[in-house]
Amino acid sequence: MADVVDPQTYARMRKIADELWPIIERMPGAWAVEIGAAGVVVMMSPVKRHEAIATRIVRQINAQLVTTHPGQDVVAQSGAEVEPPAVGRMRRPVPPPVTDGGGNPRTAQPR
């Protein structure tokens, strides 16, 4: 199990991650910001082939869950958004909404 992270330390890392979103949205390709054991990480999102393989595995596992976990509300998922600040992790977060600078939502510009 991961060590507990100081809430102030995590808040600083989360602020940095939020500040990186506008930068990576302008970069070509599909990028993501996550918080891991090493701190804030900017990385390319998995390629389509990886996602296709993950989807097939999730379907296979979900088909088995009826038998292996009867009566339980359990589901396999490959794209979960996870953010437990106490352990200092953030995986696949939803990017902050795009605004016009005054807090008003705007449509993202095409690349």
C-alpha cells in the first residue's frame, strides 16, 4: 500500500497538474497529466492499439464476474479516473473546463 502523503504536498502537486493542462492541450497528440509516486507526470496517453486490447480484456473479465462474484456489484474498467489525495495519486483525471478567462465556459478551438 502507498504511503500517506501530506495534504499540503498533494495540494501543491494538484495545483501544478492543473496548471499544466492548458499547456498540454496545445501539444500535438493525446497527452495526460497524472500524479504518481514520483510526483507530477506528463505523458502520452495510450495508443489506440493499447486501448483496444484493454477493452477486450475488460469484456472478458466482465463476462466472468457473474460467476466469480455472484450478487456483487463489481465491474472491470480500464479507464477509471482515480484520485485518492491521501496517498498522493491522480490517474486519468478529467481536464478542467475550458473558460474564456472570466470563468465562462467556451468551446475548445479545433487543432
